[in-house]
Amino acid sequence: MSYRLTDLRTRFRDYATMLGAPAEIVAFRESPSHDGSPHVEYEGSDLCYVVTERGCEFERRRTKDPDVLLYWLISDLAFQMASSYELRFRRANEDFRKLLFAKQIELLAAVKPQWGVRKEEELRLVLETHPYRDSTRG
């Protein structure tokens, strides 16, 4: 199965390049680093996206579809990049998530248009429960 992880690593790096991700944040891990960053495991025939910190597992997502796993990993990179972008171009009195979410969607859509659509739907569901809150302070 290691050849499959090698293929996934190659595709991950190709997508990270398309995203324009800085080299210092591009990492395809196959074992836990216990620092809150994800790694990839096989569990039977499932691909697993696993997040650990200080020896504790916080998240485990399973899929049989390599494209889904790559979406999860590239979505993490897009979030990091969008966060940095939002900090540089923050708009006074505006919910920071407006710029953050728009940039995330833009970045993912640049890699695969359907990934942008998928992220937009995920964020729409978040906003149903937690709508934007712009400040009225000037």
C-alpha cells in the first residue's frame, strides 16, 4: 500500500503547487507528529485523515476515495493561506470570516472547481447557525 501513499503524496504536492502554498506549510505526513497537524493512515481498506496532539487523537475521518482525502488535506492548506491573507487585508468593522471564507473558496476552486463549490456549501451550513456579525463601531 505504500505505493498508493506515494501516489497520494505526489498528487498532494501537485495540488499544493497549484494552490501556490508556501513550501513551509506543505507537509504530507504518514505518521503522527502530535502537534495538531494531520497525517494519513490506512485502516483496512480505508484511508484515514487523523489529527493528534500531545499523544491524543482528536479527529479521525475515513474514506475509500483518495480524492476526498486530498480535499481534506488541501482544504487545510487553503485555510492556512486564507487566514494569512485575511490578517494582511483585514477590513475594519467587518466579520473577519467574510474575507477568510471567500479566499478559502477561491483557493480551492483554483485547484478544482468542484472543491470550491463543496467548501462554499460547507461554509453556508456554518453560517446558517453562526451568521456573520459585522461591527457597527467606527
